[in-house]
Amino acid sequence: MKAPARLGLYGLVLVAVFAVAGFTANAVIPAVTVQSWAEDTAQNTHHDEGDSMDTAGHEGGHTGETAPLGLGIAQDGYQLTAVTAPTDTSTEGSLSLTITGPDGSPVTDFELEHEKELHLITVRADGQHFRHVHPEMNDDGAWTIPWQWEAAGSYRIFADFLPADAGEGLTLSTSVHVGGDYEPAPATEPVTTATVDGFDVSVQGDLTAGEATQLTMTITRAGEPVTELEPYLGAFGHLVALRDGDLAYLHVHPHGDEPQAGQTSGPEIVFEATAPTEGRYLLYLDFQVDGEVHTAALVIDTATGSGGSDGGHSDGGGSDQEPGTGDEHQEGEGHDR
Ligand SMILES: [Cu+2]
């Protein structure tokens, strides 16, 4: 029996994504290339004819149950369309998009995921200026939110949603370009503690390519543990993880039961994440205290897995910035590892 062509194609795309990410850690352009590959794949799998590309016969590239990476503008017949946004930083306008379904018409029937029908994530190609918002849908199926960009550059826009007819959630994305002076600020090293709005957020744990691992976020304020975390989007925190370089979108799951209204927690929030490949990952934690949502941005590299024990990285991934040896194998290596 021949394996379905779609598996071969999918594997090929994964291999291609890996190769691109591996050779050009901080480049912007390959993401576009990857996106078009992903689109091709989505279209081919949708039509299900399968044999139009002989290269699909290439086997051995599949990596098992790796989830989609959110890099395509279309998947399973669903497509991100009519994306509009201000084209410079001085314009106050709106950000708008429409999801079309397999029949080509706008989808208006969505199911709740993390308490919302559609999650919109925007982030600049260098990982800066992350925003996670929830637009409103009008009767035509257009999702809109008032919008002004805070900085120029190329942005990726992710829509995360669950069409009622699809049965499973989808993440689609596209790029928009914002004119003006652009000062790129890519991640040059891991950042395992960050301060936002007076809260100190740290991450402990390792990301390991191809394995589900736990990441623990700890939130303190003025040195005291924060224990009044409030439920936000059905959890005590919402974590988005993106692969540095192509901004591949990882699905991250909070641990523990869904909180009840009025319940509080802290100072730790535990997540489970699977890094699709080795590399650097950008983490964005949304958490709520006193009715206000804060976002902390962190950066973590995958633990050096294959080939052994890496001599003592087991202290939680160098999460502390204590004087001494806290930076044994990460400082100053640039992006090449
Ligand atoms: Cu959301």
C-alpha cells in the first residue's frame, strides 16, 4: 500500500521548514517562502488528488504527529482573506479580516476556544510588539478591531479559531507591512526573566525538540510571590510560543483544571509545550491581576537534547540570573548552535 500523498507532502514541508529555520535564524524573507509552501500543501491536500507532484513520493521526512505550524494563509479549505490594517504608524484605523470556508464564503459560525471565537495575534517579524486581542465579528463574517501600530516593520497576523463545521481548531496567518523607520530588535540571547508593569516574570524548564515538556512561569512583585492571578481566557495565564526566525506557532496547553470564577492562583503557572525543532523560541505570557492583563515576553532555547546530557543544564534552564555561573552555555554564542 502506498502512503497517501498528503503525508508525503506534509513531511516535505516540515523538512523544508526545518532547513530554512536552521540556516537563517533571523531572516525575514524565508517565512514568506515557507508560507507559500504551506499554502500549496493546504491546497493540494484539500483537492486530494495527490499525484500532481511527483516529489510527494519522497518519503522518510515525516515527523509523526507534529501539529501544523500556523504559517499558512489557508488550510483544510479555510482561508484568511480581506486582511486590512493601517499601513503606517500614524494612522488610527482598524484591523480587519475574514475567514472563508471550503465553499468560498465567509464563515460566521465559530465555537468558543479559550472563551473566545477568534484569537488574533500580531507580532513583528523580529518578535517585538506582540499583541493578543479579540476582534468583533459583524454579520458578514468580517472580524474588526480598532487599530494603530506602535512601530513600523513587517508583522505576522495569526488568527486562531474553531469553525463549527471543522471539528478542530485552525491557526492561519499572513503578513502585513507597516511603513516608517524600522529598528529591528531580534532576540540575541535567551531571556528567562522579564519585568512588565512592575511584575517580574521568570520561566523555568526546558523546551526539547519533538517532546512535550513543562514550562513553569513564576510571577513576583517587589520580591513577593503574586498569588492573586485571576482567570483569563479560561486559565490563570495564556502562553503563546513562536519559533524565532519563521514565527511558527506552537500550541501550548495550560496545566491544571479550568479555574472557577472568583478563584485566584499563583505565583506559578505551568504549561506544556512541544517545540517542533531545535532552536530559539519566543514566549509571550498574558496574565491578569486586578482586572488588568499584562504581557511578559521571554526567550528560551531548546535544551541540547540528542547526544547526551549537556553537563548540568538541569537547574531549570538557567532561569535565574544569579551572579556566578548562571549563563554557562548561552551567553555570547549568537544564534548559531
Ligand atoms: Cu485570545
